[in-house]
Amino acid sequence: MVKVLNVISDSNIGGAGMVLLNYMKYRDNDAFDVCVCLPEGSLLTQPLRETGVAVYELAISPDKSFDRKDIKVIKALIRAIQPDIVHTHSSLSGRIAARQCGKTIIYTRHSVFPPGRLISSPLGKLANKLVNEHYADRIIAISPATREYLLNVGISDRLIDVTMNGVEPITRAGDAECAALREQFGIESGDFVCGILARIEPYKGHMIILDAAKALKDEGRRLKILIAGAGVYEDEVKKKTQELGLTDTVVFTGFISDVAPFLSILDVQLNASYGTETSSLSLLEGMSIGLPAVVSDYGGNPYVITDGENGLLFHNKDSLGLADCIRRLMDNPELLSLLGESAAFIFNDRFTGRIFAQNIEGIYMKTLKGDKDGK
């Protein structure tokens, strides 16, 4: 049996935490003995324990990739439990500790930002290459866009494995629950309902969605835009909603813990990101119930949504392009239905949690074999 220690520094349940939870639900318990270490008080602790995995709460810095004092703490755990593999999720401290203990290291890159000027410079690329390649035997990119980012900041392609995220399928809410939610949000018969499920941050593109909604409303079209989530940009987005006269069109639902009912009342899911989008879990959850999406062509979106197959793509930051995509689907119910059917098929073929877990475990075995072969 292969023993794997996952190291994650998240104090909240974000994208990396959800990916880890999805893996734990579908891991192969017969072949892999998996455990997790994380900061004391992390909100991930209880959900992880509910999957049956051993969790070690350590006195390490929350939400920090590197803190010198954390290395000693993580090293002590590694020496105590002796894993075959240390799999880190953005924790440089964990990678350093694992290397000092002589362990095989796998690192997952969960996010993509446009590379900064310093790291894009020849010297920055060299420094990044030396650090990351010394402290990782394999690097998992969760989309081809993540791979491109890693290549652009100096990482050798030979170290990178691309493994798209997978999720547990959700169950479509029943008619009564959907009707109650539609009433709660003021959705009337004949409204075309679009929704975005994301943190309200500038790079998530909420302003672009508002501009598209304004264009469609000015044409006399009946639509509702549901914005689920919270974030630092929430006040600005609400202010613009008022300025554009969209208060009867846009509904702010706040944070939603159970996404299934929300996704069940949508005609289309929206994603207008133009920064840090790799492999959207909410898009995958929507696909699991046959929900098509209209998404920007930024980052990992085009690798989840194929234009004309399970949704439509528009150029990032192009609100008129987004409006045109929504208009096409409003005017063509048959296309909308076909995209939804294809979304469910593609999900089951490529994006289930079980497929994701099998891919991760394949990388574990390949990496260990490479170590034994001297590669």
C-alpha cells in the first residue's frame, strides 16, 4: 500500500480544498493510505474527517505557502508517519520539509494568474525553475491553461502532468423546491434565468455580466441574472446594478452552501472570468445535471466548455459578445436543449470525481516508478 500525505495550508474551504475533498470521496482505499495535514482550526478539518481520512492539525501558518517555522513542524510529522509521497497544494513549506526528509514530492498548481513582470523576466524564470524543480518530482496542472502558465514561468514540461478536475455529481432539485426558490428570487414564468456562482472579485467578471444584462434588457428581453456568492467587490457590483437600472433584473442571493437548488433553476450558467480561472468546479457541477454554460475564453474555461457542444464561448471582457451568446440561447430553445444534453454526457465521460481520483493515483504510481527507475 502506498502512503500519501497531503499538505494544504487553507483555513477556509476554497477551490483547492474542494478538489482535495472530491479526491477523498473517490480514493482507492485498497491501494492508497491517504492522510492530510493542515492548520489548526481549518474549516476543511471536519469535512475531510467525514470522508474517513486521517487529518493532522498542525501549528502552521494558515493561508501562507511559505513560513520558515512551519518547515520544522511539517518535518516532524513526515518523520513520524513516513509517507511514500508528500502531495502539496501550494505549500512551499511542505515541499521543503519533504525534500529535507528525502520524500517523493508531488505539487498541484491550483490557480492561474497572469504572470507578473518579475517572474516573467529571464532571471525570474530561472529562479522559479530552480526552486520549483528542486522541490517537486512531479507538478500537477489542473488544466492545459495551468500547464501553459507553468511553462511561461520557466517550469520544464517533463515535470508537468495535466489532470482536469472532477467533482461529485449533484442531484437536480425537485419541482416544489425549484418553484419555491423561483418565487423567493422573484422569477416569473417566461423569464430566462442566468446565474453565476463565484466569489465577487474584480477578475470574476461580474461587471461584464451587468453590461450584457443591460444590453439585453434594453431590447425588451425578459431575463433574470442571479449572482450567488460574496466578496470584496460586492458593494461595487451592487452600486453598478443600481446605476444601470437593473435592480429588477439582477438578484444577489448571498453565499449559497447547497448549490444544487440554485443550479437547478437556471437556464444557463455564466462564467465571465478574466483572471485566475483554471477548472471551474461550479461549471462541472452544472454539467452533471445537464446545465449548459456561457463562458469567457480565458484560462481553463475553453477546456471545460467547448463552443457549440456543451455551451458557448465569448472573448473575455467582451460584454456584447456575452450578450450575443445569451441572446442566441434565448432565441433557440432547441440549441439550449442540445447543449444541455451534451453537457451531461461530457461530464460523465471526462469530469467525474472517480475519473479524477484515478488520474491522480496514476500520477502517484508513475512518479514512484520513476523514482525507483532513477528518472
